[in-house]
Amino acid sequence: MELITIHTPESVGAAASLPGKSAFMIYRTDAEGRLTRAEGVSVPRGSLMGVFLERASSSLAADVLAEAESAGASGVLFDAEGALSPEASAAVRRCAEKLPVYLPAALKADAPGAYRLVETAVTGGSLRKKLLDAVAAVGSARVFLDIERLRMDFTLPHQSERGRSLTPEALRALYARRAAGPHFSPDLCAWYFRCRDGAGTRFVLYDDLYSVRQKLSLASSLGIGGAFLYYRETEDFIRPLLASPRG
């Protein structure tokens, strides 16, 4: 299984000391839909360009492909908030016809070079079922995990699948007040515990090195091709994980 670390401009310097391939989220589109790059940062040859899409000009696909060729990039990781405009969707499809592109589920592209990212921060149901649905849709070789480190709590009873995101410090404070546990959920591939405060009972979910390894092991058993991990979210355990991803 291929593990790819994602770096923002702040962590570009750390990439050189890590094994494997990296993706660099240093590109975005401007108000006119043109490709821009963070100043003073470049993509090492053989790595992935990371592009945040907001708008798309008529030349965006050509600009991305030209930059990828100039930088020696091996593919493009696209990201966006919400649905894409028809112009942006068309640009993504054109890029996927020429080189590998990796896309969140919302940015579907029907092209041989398009890989689907599946978020692993599951708070209900089953991660296995979510992965199996993606495999059924596009085939296991074209599915990659998007390891979004889970640190989230819910005030019980809760109706939404998305709770409140926690900082590492807030998670540690709640962990110190837990009533029991933590317990590991095989369905979610995450740890959970309950605690109480003035607002009532809180249900807390979180990831660590063990839970992320379980997610990777599950994906590997389904023939899934690889996974992306944000360096800034997994910095505390990224090195042992890369050294032994499914231990």
C-alpha cells in the first residue's frame, strides 16, 4: 500500500526526511480561476502537486498540466469546498485524461487517471461498508484513503454525524475526565469514551497510531491502492507509521 504525506507550505521542509512520496498543497486558483503558487515554495520532482480549487478559468487545465510538466510532478491532488462549477469539473476531467489525479468523492471525474479519495473519519455506520461502496463504484486500485485524523465530541443525544472538532489540548482534557475506557470500535476503526461536564454526557471519538494502522490494514485487505496523510495532523506518529504502516 502506498502512503503519501500531504504538506502545506509550513511543513515542506519536513518532507525531505520522510520516506515515500509527498503531495504539496501549495497551489490554488485565484478570483479569476487562474493557477497560483505559494511564493518561495516548489514541488520536488516526482511528487504530487496539491491544488485547492475555487474557480476555474478556461485555461486552468492547460495551466495545471504545463506546471506539472515543468515541475516534474507525477500527478495532482485536487481539493475543494463543496461542489465544483461546470468549468472546474471540466478542467479536472481534462487533467485526469493526461496524468493521475486524486479527488475527494464530491469531485468525481470519469477518466482513467482519476482516483477517488475516501475520508476515514467515520462517526457512524461502518468504515468497511464505506470503503466497499467506493471499491464497487470505481475498483479497488482507484481508491485511496483520505486519513482525516479524528478528534471529535458529541453532546448526547446527538443527531448529526459531525460533532465538534477538538484540539489536541481539548481532547487530553476530556480524556482525563473519562468515566471509563477508552474502547476501540471495529466498525469505526477509532477509539471512543464518554465523560460528563456541565452540558451533560459527551461522547468522544479519536484516532491515534493504532487506529490509523487498523484503517490501513482494513484498506489493504480490500486491495485499496494507498492513503494520504496530512503531516500536520499526524506529525506525532507519522514516522513509525511510515516505517510499519500495517503493524
